[in-house]
Amino acid sequence: MKLRTKINLFTAVLFIILLILINVASFFTFRHMMFQNEVERTHAEAVHALNGISKSIDTIQAQTLLTTYMPINGMLRVVHPDGEVGPRAYVPEQKVLKDFPTTYQKSERKQVVNYDGRPYAFTSLPIIWKNGEVAELQMVEDLSQTAANLKTLSLVLLAVTIIATIPVIVSTRVLSNVITKPITAMIQTMREIRKSGQYKRIRLTNESNDELHEMGQTFNEMMDLLEVNYEKQEIFVSNASHELKTPLTVIDSYSSLLKRRGQTDPKLFQEAVDAIQSEAIHMRELTQQLLLMAKHDEQWKLQMENIPLLQLVDESVTSFREGYKRDISIIVEEESIVKTDKQKLKQVFYILMDNALKYSEKPVIVVIGKERNQSSIKIIDQGIGIPSQDVGKVFDRFYRVDKARARKTGGYGLGLSLAKDLADAIGAKLVLESVEGEGTTANILLSNEDSH
Ligand code: ADP
């Protein structure tokens, strides 16, 4: 069942049923009350007649007495214990009452009876008749007028029901439209996306703050995110394949050279093998970095522990000194212990340290201290620096300031972007400050002990 049908059904149909039930219940209650009132009135009239007749029965003729107390639209009669009808009086319009069924029960009765297709108020009272017998004085009164009034009431209620149904149906339709329109639009957009493979947005017209508007907005935001991610992915893949193309071309051309002249020319052989090996190493590094970055999407698995910064820096710096045979000094302004993932922080430090050593020749200084209530590790080099217009871009994937030089230094422009991903994962912040020709300071800001 469609949502629209459900809304219509649950609102309009239920409301109409409720309305009908209320009206029917009101009608029957009112009808009962009106008939009851009429019966009571007739009964009171009959009691009045009984008193009058009883008083004067010995002096005035029975027929005259009955005519005197006869109701305006009915009949008054005496019924003897043997069921015989005694004297009676009725208005000429109620001639049919002449044959009103006779019953003798010797007890007081009052009720509504149907006779000749009309409702009548019937009341019967015991009366001591002239000869001392206990007869019954019965009064019958036509209730056609009340029935006519009730009929009018029923028509009014019916009209009210029908009139009330119209706005209910209209409002239900409007409501179901309001609810289903954005949903239908969303389904339509999703279908279009599926068909065309393009990221489309829902046109949001109403400025209301309702949930449907919110849903549309969320959908559009999700589309934005998907599109951005998709574009990033596309750029990443094309950059990655572009990066792999160069070493592959080198390997390809050297291997065909080897095929042709490799066996005859030992110098060329050596050159080709060296080039192929160096490109292969480059490619391995690149694929390793790419793999590490791809991991980012499947959530880093963090192992947080309290780590003394000096110890971590000292360990890493020692291996750099060994590997690069460079002058690296450590200055401790303020030692601190941070809660972080040791391995990830080490990776970040390695990337920054590697850059500092790659892009400078003078000694590199590592400073451990505090900045704005956060622990910091600064890696300061006095190298070529980064032009100010590039400082903001070096964290982008595959971004290199000087591509020709970077190739010589073995970089792919992935280091800093990887470092940023890692830093984000452990809740650290990376700040690069650089002056071209003077040097670069890379700062790792870490939240203290138990804040992350
Ligand atoms: P790469 O692997 O090429 O070094 P990175 O992402 O680590 O890639 O760095 C991006 C670019 O930023 C580098 O190509 C380099 O031009 C520049 N860069 C990074 N660190 C430094 C630094 N300490 N000194 C000078 N330039 C740097």
C-alpha cells in the first residue's frame, strides 16, 4: 500500500467513521430523550385527567368527562377488566385510534408504541369506575411531530457529516501531498542518479524547518559528500596511475634496450639494471604509501598509551642519525607524557624528519616543549623552505613544490598528506611554517595525557 493511501486511510477514513459514530450516538440518545419526555408529559396529563374524572364521575356523564380531559392530538378511553372498551374520546384527526389495540393489565404503564406506522405515547392508569370495578384509563398521544423533528435532526446531522467530510478529505490530500512530495522527489532523484551515474540534488523549495525538509537537506549533503569523495578518489587514482606511469616507462625503455644491446654492451647493461632497480624501489615505496593511505578508509586501529615524548623522539632520532649520517640535535624545553598511539606518532615524526633531511643540508633541530597547553614536537630545518603560496597545498595528495627536484629526492607528494591523515587519527595537529630559502619548522601538537 502506498504511503499516500495509508495517510488517506488512517486520517480521512478514521475521522469520517468517528464522525458518523458520534452523530449516530447523539441522534439515538436525543431520540430516546425526546420520546421519553413525551411519554412523561402524556403520563402527567393522564394523571391530571384521572384526578378530574375520579372527582366528578358520580355527577357528570363519563363521555363528557373524557371529552373534557381528551389530549389535543390523541385519545382518552376507559378499558374494562374484561377487555371491553368503555367510553372514549378522540380528536377527529386521530380517527385511526378508534381501533387502537386493547390490553388490560391492571397496572400502571407508560411507553412508546408504534401503531399505523406512527409512534404514539401510551399511558395506562388504574381507575375506580362507577360500579366499583378497577378499570383502566388509557391515554394515547400522537408523536408524529416529534418524529418529524427527529427526522429533520437526522438530516441536519447527515448534512453536517457530509460537509465536515469535505475539508477532512481536502486536508488529508494536502497533508499526504506535503509528506509524499519530497519523498517522491527523492526517489525520482535517486532513480536519476542510478540511471545517469551523476550526483544530483533535490530541489528544496519550502523553507520550513520540518523533518522532511531536513531529510532533503541531509540527502543533498550526503550527495555533496559522495561527490567530493568520488572526485577525490578519481583524482587519487589518476594521480597514482600517472605516478606509476613514469617508472614503468623507464623500466619498459631500459628493458627493451637491454633486449637489443644488453648482451653486447656491458656498460649499458649496468646502467639499465641500475635504473630498473631504482625505479622498482621507487614503485615499491609508492605502492606502500598508497596502501597505507587506502587503509585510512577502513578506520585506523588505535592503540593508545601514555608515552614520554623524549623517549620516542630519542629512539627515532638515533636511527635517523645512523641512517642519514646527519647532525640532528634534540632540545627539551619541557618534557611531557602524552596519551597517543606510539606507532602512528612515530610514523608522523618519520615523515616530517625525512622531509627536513631531504630538503636541507644543515643540521636539523628537534624541540620538545609545550605550546598553548599542548605538547609539541618541532622539527626545525634550515633548508630550501617552501614558497608561501605552496605552504597550504603541501598537505594535498601528490602535491610537490618542485616536481623535477622532488623526483631526484625520491618523493611522490604523499608524505605530508599521509602524515596529516595519521595526525587526524590520533587527534594531533600539524602546523607547517616555512620561509623560502631559510628553512621549515614542522610542529606536531598533541593533546595532553588523558585528553585523547
Ligand atoms: P614528498 O614525498 O615529495 O616529500 P610530501 O608530501 O612529504 O611529499 O611533501 C610535499 C612537498 O612539500 C614536497 O615535495 C616538498 O616540495 C615540500 N616540503 C615538504 N617538507 C619540506 C621541507 N621540510 N622543506 C622544504 N620543502 C618541503
